[in-house]
Amino acid sequence: MSLLEDTLSKQKNPDVRNIVQQQFCGEYAYVTVCNQCGRESKLLSKFYELELNIQGHKQLTDCISEFLKEEKLEGDNRYFCENCQSKQNATRKIRLLSLPCTLNLQLMRFVFDRQTGHKKKLNTYIGFSEILDMEPYVEHKGGSYVYELSAVLIHRGVSAYSGHYIAHVKDPQSGEWYKFNDEDIEKMEGKKLQLGIEEDLAEPSKSQTRKPKCGKGTHCSRNAYMLVYRLQAQEKPNTTIQVPAFLQELVDRDNSKFEEWCIEMAEMRKQSVDKGKAKHEEVKELYQRLPAGAEPYEFVSLEWLQKWLDESTPTKPIDNHACLCSHDKLHPDKISIMKRISEYAADIFYSRYGGGPRLTVKALCKECVVERCRVLRLKNQLNEDYKTVNNLLKATVKGNDGFWVGKSSLRSWRQLALEQLDEQDGDADQSSGKMNGNTLNKDESKEERKEEEEELNFNEDILCPHGELCISENERRLVSKEAWSKLQQYFPKAPEFPSYKECCSQCKILEREGEENEALHKMIANEQKTSLPNLFQDKNRPCLSNWPEDTDVLYIVSQFFVEEWRKFVRKPTRCSPVSSVGNSALLCPHGGLMFTFASMTKEDSKLIALIWPSEWQMIQKLFVVDHVIKIMRTEGGDANPSETQYISEPKLCPECREGLLCQQQRDLREYTQATIYVHKVVDNKKVMKDSAPELNVSSSETEEDKEEAKPDGEKDPDFNQSNGGTKRQKISHQNYIAYQKQVIRRSMRHRKVRGEKALLVSANQTLKELKIQIMHAFSVAPFDQNLSIDGKILSDDCATLGTLGVIPESVILLKADEPIADYAAMDDVMQVCMPEEGFKGTGLLGH
């Protein structure tokens, strides 16, 4: 069904439908002839446009001839003859029975490429004449079938998924050609069709097809996709065409609105021109009187004068508040953004536009100028004093004649002094709260004051928390009296510590206590490490999925407790000792266990740590245990004695367990900016771990998490290193052998492998949006992506990731189709992101 036919089917007005059918509708017949019996069958069909194949052709008439060419039906494509009641060889062709007044010929430039699986555009030249005689192609001769070219629709662009549409339309009354380019309408010169500009778009390939020569009355185009021919009248009619009443009413209504809009725009333009002329006269009048000579003058904001000269924007009242100091006078630093104008021009400005305050010749603040000069002199003196202090610091101080100064203060004293001078210079402005014309919020001023007070002043870096001299001599230095006197000139309120001054006694006591605590912590850590060596080194751990034969009971503690305890044992001087085992985090409010036996072997295994009975006895001696959690293995009952059962104590709380699972599912479906991983599959095989040797050692552990290096000669009791291989010996728990898959303790964090990239996604994001992200990451177009997760194919582009079961840390497998030969077909991505649209602006329809 053509686009015109589809539009007509939706039209409810019968008058419109009759007019369109009379103007655009023709009829042809599919004629099939049986070769055996000669029986002829016809299938009548109406058409609104003829779809012509242009492949292999250079002229429009060749395309029409192929459209009407006889086709042989043989082999598997044989025709079932009703007369012979069997399949027979036959011929089939199309016969044109009647042609419409307006003949639409669609050139099939946009075709499907079976090799690439995408649409493409045929950029071949097709020649067509302005006069088309259709009589040789019509079944019934004798009528008038001479057509003249009425419109040409152009698609500029190489790809089938992007480009620009232009229409050339001929006025049947005047014979003038018009070019419609969206809202731009251009009349062509000389009543001739001109397609040269539309054919200038070069192809991306180096070898470009040369445009063939065209004779008079003929044209060649590689971008035309629709030709419209109108039946040529024998004599030009002198009668006026009667437009239907309903159409005339619509046209009159539209013309009335257009005329009203034109009047309104003309009035607005007139008002704008009048205002512009008035402003121009004003600027012309005052511009010569702006410069201030010997006469009195005033200061006006330069920014305001620039806006006044700009005629495109209305002039606002004069605002000079941004240039005032704390004394409500002109700030000396703001002179550069002010302009001196004559008093005559200032009187006219303030009378017409208002504003203020007016800044006369006496407006410059004398107090601020004097203060600025004082600060400049002090800054110059500071440079001299800086050199003097540096020379004094080189001398060695003997005896108790010096003073203690912080090393950090000595390094930055010049910068602190400069900041102090700048603060003195700007204190008046900040106290009045006027900065750049805006009044500062009182709360913001208080916060800034607090931040300044929190910063250490000069020589406060050697103060202890009690306000005395700190005990660390590495942070301070002894300077001479001369150097201290120079520094004290700039920092008179700085704390003073003579060399004979004793350090803080309280800090000395605390330091001794800290040393004793560190020794105690080291002793505790060493005792606990010796008592629980396998738990500390994460070796020889029991496993629920492979229950050890020699025990029927295993105890459970939280993994958080184990990690915190290991941190303390590794760094006893930096971490606090762990005194209790908090198993309440593994229990619900009713005291029941929150995990099933099956979940503790899989997804919940990272939350718990399994403890041997002998280790549990030691834990009870070393730590305070709030709740005992254990798993017991028992033989089956009378029904099935051979079946092994596992019972937890305390027992599982089903209600709380179900609530936990529901909450976890909600959290997984309502995430934002979470990380997932996309793994590109090569030859239907995932990249194995042995292809990424960097995975053999955890890279996510910090230095604190790494185990301390063992001294030479200390060997693991449960492992024997020989010939570079790792062999497991019998361990102490009654010959229990745990075949662990990982010898080295690994982090729970996901580790990327080759061919895998991390993406940030949200649960409400659609699969189509994810495919666009994958396209940017892997350079694979969305239509070439085959995605799956846990064996499930992801195909619904409109579905969200949450509904598709994509959760944080998921791994999505990407299988890419074979790349296409012409990489320009990546323009198909435009089809994914936005729908294809036809020609707009004139109401004409695209392909």
C-alpha cells in the first residue's frame, strides 16, 4: 500500500476521497497465460503510484519497460492452472488499463541489501524527460496519454537512514518552477527546472560516477526518488476551476489568519523601528557630549554605558552600588570598571533612566586610598624582612637564648603575613557586607568567619590540645631572638615559647600511657594470632557444601567480625582490639537465624565465617559471645535413615527470611547508577581465567589487608612447596581434606576479564538505551547485538533492565554479528534513536 493510498483510507470526508481518486487513481491488471492450454486469467488492481526498479537502468523509460516486462513462471515458481488442474509453465505481465490525471512514479532508490541485512540507497543517475508519452505502455490505444513533468522530490544524502528532503514543484498556471526547502521557498529563474545544486553532494567513495550529459528537455538525477507527471491538456482551459465549497472555506479561513498575522507583525515592526530611531537620535545627541573635559564630571558604570549603546535591549536604571566601598563612596579598586562622563550627560541620564547613587568628582573614598597606600608600603617592607629572617635562620642558636617556632609556620610565614595584610585591606568591605553589589547573607558571613578561625594561625602548629608546647621536637625549630622579634612584628598575638620552656606535662603522661597501650595491644594480637592461626591466615576452613567427615558441629560468626579482628592483628598499634563477637546481626528480632543452609553455601556465604569446634572453644575464651550459632549434622529418621540432615541452632525464622528476600529483590529492582559488566563473546566461548594471568592475585586488597610476610624458615604447616607446585598435606582435623578451589584469599568484588567492560546503568533504563551504551563501548551497532544473561536472551528493547532481571554486578554476554563490509551502514543507529521522517514543509510526502 502506497503512502497516498494509506492516507486516503484514513480520510472520512467522501468529497475529498472522490477528488483524490479521480486525480491520482489508475488501474492495471495482472495477466497470467498458461503455456499448456492458453487460458488467460486477469487480476484487476488500482494504483496511486508506480514503483519502478532503477537497478541496472539509466533512463526512466527503461524502468517503465521492465515494470511491464513479461515474466516466466517455471520450475518451483510454476502457475496452478484451474483449467488444467495442475501446475503449468506460464507467463505473467502487467497491463496498464487506465492512467490517472496525475501520475506518480516512485523510483525505488531505497532497497534491502541481503548481504548486509540493512537498507541502502542507490545513488545512480536516472535520466527523465519533461514530456512523457505513456501511449506505448497502455493496453487501450487512442486516448491522450502525454504527460508533462509537474514535480520532483529529492533526497540529499548517501545513507537510507539520514538525509534531507527537497521538492521542486511547477505552477500549472504560470509554468514557473519553485523549490521547497522546508520553510524556504525559492522561485527558479527562466521557468526551468534546475537540479544542479541538489546533485553537488559527493559520495564518500573515491570513485565517483560522472553525471551523464542531458539534452534539451531532459534531466539526470541521482537523488530524485519521486517524479510527478500531470496529463498534458490539448488546449488551455479559459474557464475558472470551481473549488469545492468546503475547501474554499478552509482556504479563506487560513488566509484570514495569515492576513491578521501579517498586520500584527507589520505593527510590531513599525513600533520596533520607531523605538530604534528614537534611541539612535538619543545616542547621536549625547555621544558627543559624553567626554568630560575641564567641566565637572561624574562616574558611571562602564557596563551600563555599554548596554545603553546596545539598541537591541531596553535600558535599565543606573546602578552604581557594585562600585561602592564600606564608606558608601567610590572604591579605588573599582575605578577600572567606571567611566568618567560630563555632568551635562549625567543629568540627562539620571533624569531619563533614574537610578544611583550619583558619584561626583568628590566621590572617591579618601580613607580607602590611604589604607591602600599603607598596605602597599607594608608589603614592600615584607619583602625586605623576608630576606632578613632567612639570613637569621641560617645562624646556629646557642644556649637558652632562642624561641621555639613551628616548622610549618616558618615555611609559610610570608604567605600568612600577606593574607593578614589583605584581610586588613578588605575588613571594612566585609564588615559592611557589600561585595559586587550584592548584600551578603549573615549566615554565610558567620560560616566564613568560623572557617577562618579554624585555620591555624602563626606558631599554633606546635600547640598541644592543652594549649602548651607540644612534646614532638620534630615539628618545631629553635630560632634566635632577632628572628623572633622580626616575626613578632607581623604576628604580635602568636604564642611565645622560649627555649627553656618545658613541654606539656599532661601530654607526657598521655604519651607514656599510649606506649603502654601499644605494647598491650601487640601482646593481645600476638596471643590471638597464636591461638587462631588458621582463622587469621584463612586456611583449612570448613565448607558446608563439602561437610568434613570428622565433626558433626560447625559454628558460625559474622564475616565482619573476622575481618575487623584480622585488621587488628595485622596493625595492633593502629586499630582498636576486638572484644566481642556480635552474632546478633545474623539473627532476626525474634532470635531466629536469617539464613538457610542452602543460602549459606551460595549467595550468603560471604556474610558468615565457619568455625571449627576447637576454634570455637578458643573464641569463647578470648571474646565475649552474645549469641551462639551452630550447624549440626544428624542422620535421617526412621523413614530414611541414610539421609543426612542439617539443623541450625537457633532455627530459621521463615517470616523474617521471606521479608529479607523481598527487601533484597526490591533493592535489586530499584537501583540507580549501578555497575554491570558486559562481556563480549568470541567464537561462542567466554574468555577463560587462564587467558588473564593478572586474575591469579587479588588486586583489590589494600596494603592493610595483605598478610604480613613470614620470616625465613617459617612454613605453612598445612602446605608443602616443592618444584613450584602446591601439594596439600593431611591437616590436623582428623585427616579432613578440604579441596579448596582458591588457595589465595580473594576479594568479593567482581574482577573484569578480557573482552569485558563496566557500564553505569539504572533499573528504569530500557534495553534500547543499554544497547546504545554498548555501541559506544564496543563499536557494535544495536541491531548487531545479541545479549543474554544467565542463559536468557534479552530481546525486548522497550523493557526496563529491572523487569529483565538485570541487577547490580550482573554480567551480560554480548555476541556480535559479523561486521558489514560498508561501515557507513552504522547510520542505522539513527534509525534506532529516532524514527525516519519524510519531506516536511510543503505537505508533500516522503518515501
